[in-house]
Amino acid sequence: MTRDEACALLRELPEAMAMALEGTLEEAVAVESRLESLDRLAIGASRFSGTPDVPEGFEWPETEDGRALVFLAQINLEEVAQTGVRGGLPGRGWLYFFKDVYGEDLEFNLGLSGPDGPDTYAVRYHDVRVDELKRIEDQAQHPDDEPSPCRALGFRKIWTLYFPGSDGQLVDFGQADQQDVEQIQAINEILQSLLERLTGYPRDQKNSRHWLLGRALGLQPLSDVLLEAANLGEGDRLQEELVGLTQEEMVSVFQRYADRWRLLFQIDTEYSTPNWTWGDCGRLFFAISVEDLENGIFDRCVCVEQST
């Protein structure tokens, strides 16, 4: 789908909304998975879970108290580049994503391990040849001590939008009259159809909507994922700028900080193996600052977690 074709779909919405959303259109890369045996995957192949293929000297990320993070994903950026979407990503090398999903007591707790400090997630990038990679053993502790299941990944180009409200729907806060409610419901129906056609994910598929780059599909009304990311990555500086400002001035500052961040990887609930739920039908959003993306620095990424 071209950008013009994506813009044409927006014309089904009220004109003002269509014009506003058109400016938020961004290419992204859908990440689709299938259950696969790890030993059937080539060294360097993209995957969820299992264990990673890493270069010599790789240091497995840990929490401050020395607990190894759980390996989430390995992304071969050459495979991603074949979609034609770059979005500032390097055209080669591997990205690795890790998260503390068990907590100190090794209780899975639906994937929610408490407040996310900077030591509870990690992103690593290595630009090496595939023959420099070696498959290593999983170093994270698992309650059942069984090998982590593995899902092979494939990629395709999609379009994303900054969808208002929660999970691509407008939110009725209970203040609207019946006519307004009906209008909101009608717009929601169009938005859900639009989301389906732009991303290729069926509207009744409320999980496993994973993608790289593009716009985050947030789950919390009135909560901007990238503003949350900015608060995690630059919170002290942000709070200092807010001192003494009016509400209108604060909104401007919030927008400026959110604009300094980009979605890197949206990892949705995956009810099938490996059974990630991130709280309660939640999503992880790994985000990176625009500056770090331009410079290929990935170890300062932050992770926002939202649930329904």
C-alpha cells in the first residue's frame, strides 16, 4: 500500500479528523510469528523467545541485584530492510530485547514484574557478520526450568496512525448525550476498519499485534506512549521545565518532549506460546530518542508498559 492509498482510506472519516490523522501516518514493519523449534532456525534468524545468537564477549543484561533478564526477541535488521521500511534503523546487524518478567520471587505474575526501573529491560545492537554469531544458553531463571519456547518471525510493511483514545478507539467518558454516543460508536467502527486495512491485522485480533517503528497503539486513554517514554528517559529535565508554567505552556512542553522519541518495538500480548500478557492484555513499547536512533545508539532505550 502506498501513502496515497493509505490517505484515501482516511476519507471515510469526518473531514477534520481525516486531515488531523493524515499528518500522523507512518510506515511500520509488522512482526508476525509462528511456533518453531529453535534447532530448526538458522543462526541469526529473527525470533521471539528461545535463546539469542550473539557475538563473542556478549554480556547478558541483568537487574541491579544480578538477576538475568528474560530474552524476548532477536531481530535481524537485514530481514527488516527487505520490507523497504527503514525508519532510521541500520540496514544490517541484530537487535536484542530483554525484560524482567518474573521478579525476585520468580513468580510470572502475568508478565508484570512491578515498576519498571532502567535495570528491568534492555536493548542491545551488534553489527557483525553472521559467522561471528554463536547460539548461547539461556541465562535467565525460569520457574519450570524448561527450555524457553521459540517463535520464528517474519516481516511486512504496514501503515500506522496516531489513533485517539484507547486501542484505536475514541473513548466515551460518560458526559456525551445519546446522539454523541451514537456518533462516537460510528466513528469507532470506521477507525477499527481503518486499522484493519492499514495494518492487515483483523479487527477481532486484540493481541499479537507486534510491529517495529511507526505509531504506538496505546492502551491507556489520554496517555501518550512517547510522552511516557520521554518521562522515563528525560524525566528530571522535563519536570524542571514544567516549574511555574501555565497548563497551556505545559502541553507545549509535553509535545516537544514526546516529539523527541520514537517507537522502536511494540510487543503485544501473545497468548499462545510463550504466553506473554504484560499485566492484563497489555503491551510493551520499547522507545528510543530521535538522537540515539540517528546515531545508532540502542542501549539507552526505555520500555513503557500499558495494560487494559
